[in-house]
Amino acid sequence: MTHQAATPADPPASATAGTVAPATGEPLTGSTATTTDPAQGTTKAVPKLYWLDYLGSCAELPYAAHGYAQYYCLSILDKHHHPGLSLEQGMKVLKMCTDELKRRMPIDFKGMTVKIVTVNGVKEVPYEEDFTVKSA
């Protein structure tokens, strides 16, 4: 799966907290994007996730994995992620990723930091990972 990266002069204002501006090192904050449903006449705020690399390229993503974890988790996320995923379903997918990392990661697995992106911002949530991984 490839993502076409854009290199705008200014990253989008809807980038989530925790994303760092390349020139200043300051977190990017701003409002989330809004979508309008003409059939119902409603407007809804939609959280966005962006990948910002060290060169300043910025791309919107549906999900992300970083470091060595991406080699093991992106295929699971490609298969199981869909736009209507609930938080409970997302945590199940995360458990699949954690199982895979514990089973296959060639270095000492130190654990996970879980952050949830919502229209209200980014929050860190506790994640119970003290479980036995069954062999495949």
C-alpha cells in the first residue's frame, strides 16, 4: 500500500496534537476537518491522522505503525482496518498486532504506548498487555 506524500509549505491545520512541525519543533494544533451529510443536513467533526517525516512531507493516513513494528503490524492493519471501526474492534486489532510483535520481534519487546485520536484531541490510554501469546 503506497501513500502519496505532499510537501506543502504549511502542514494542514487539522494535524493532530503530537505531530511536530519540521522547522520549529512545535506541535501542530488546529481544528479537525468537518464533513456535511446533505441527506441529513448535519455537519460532523472528523479527526485526522497525518504522517510527517523528517523532510517535512505530510500525508493523511487511516492508521500508522512506527519503527520496526511497522514491518509486522501494517499487514494486519491493511487486512482488518475499515473506516467504521469501533474503539472495541480497534483494540482487538491492536491485540493482534501486539501478539504478532511478541511472537516475531527479534529484539526485546518493551510494550506498547496507545494513543487514541478523537475530535477532542489525542489521549493516551492504558493497555493491558500482560498475557501469554499462543504460537501460530
